[in-house]
Amino acid sequence: MQLDLDLYKRVLKKELSEERYLHSIGVMGTAINLARKYGVSEYKAAIAGLLHDCAKDIPEEEQLKLAIEFGILLDEITYFERVLLHGPVGAKLAEIKFGIKDKEILKAIEIHTTGDENMTLLDKIIYIADYIEPGRNFPGVEDIRNKTYEDLDEGVLMGLNSTIVYVLKKNSLLHPRTIAARNMLLKNRRNKRGEK
């Protein structure tokens, strides 16, 4: 594991801005801690956390070209909200450039910006680790951090709610996968509590 991580770190250090690189290291550390707490492969969490933003510093027009070249089927929302491109493009780069074949890792990278319905534990960990890594500093982040370590689903739900409010304030398009992820978590919560 360490050999892989060291190699990936060296490549990312050259290709990402210092800020993005440090963010990726923070997400990796947070993902490992959450994986340990919630019984997920620390190796998968480390790789997905480290590589989740491997496409983020590529200019958006170039990301769009890569998406077309890779045969990624872009939905209309992602096409218009180009900031979302780095998830699916990053997953493909992780596969091609870094040799990642594990489908769980690739999916976690692909959906880390939007979430999705039926997220696995690894998906949830990468989604929320991106949100609460130590370098993040915004109003309410500490509450989300604390809740995530108490109850992963509740932490992810808080992250999704916060993202939705942010997207609405920016008057940007909201991805349906984000709504699907939130609705699924709410339905699961109600089922656990025996609510209708």
C-alpha cells in the first residue's frame, strides 16, 4: 500500500497546485480514519481519497475534451456545470494513468462531488472526507465533522444539505444525483426509526 501511495503522491505533487495537493492529503487522512471507524478497507479509502481530485486542476475545457475522448456519457447538468466534470474524468484518469482497476475506488472518485442513490460506505466516506478534511474551514464544518464520526449517514446528510444550500445560493444547477442521495438517506433514516 505505502509504495502505491508514495508513487501516486509524487505524481500528484507535480501535477496539482500545492493547495489541491494538500487538500488531497487531508482527504486521504480523513478517509483512512473514517474507514477504520466504519469497517471499510483503509487501502481503498486511502487511494480514493488521495486521487479523488486528480483531474481538478485540469482546465474545464480540457476536462470536457477528455470526457469525450474517454467516452464518458455526460448528463446535461454536468455538461452545464463543468465543475462537476472532475469526478468522472478523475475516475477515468485514475484507471488509465494510475492503473486503478478496483471498481469501488473508481466509483467513489466518480461520484465524490454529487453523491448518488445507493452509496456504498466507501462512496459516503470519500464524499464526506472531501467535505470535512482538516483544511476545510467554513461555518458549520465542525458540527458536520463531529456528526460524521458519530453517525456516517447523518454526517453525509448534513454535507448534502449544506451543498444543496450552497448551490441554491449560487443559483447553479443542482444535480439530480445529489437529491437522490439525500432522499435515500432520509428514507433509510425513517425506515430505521420505523417512521412512514
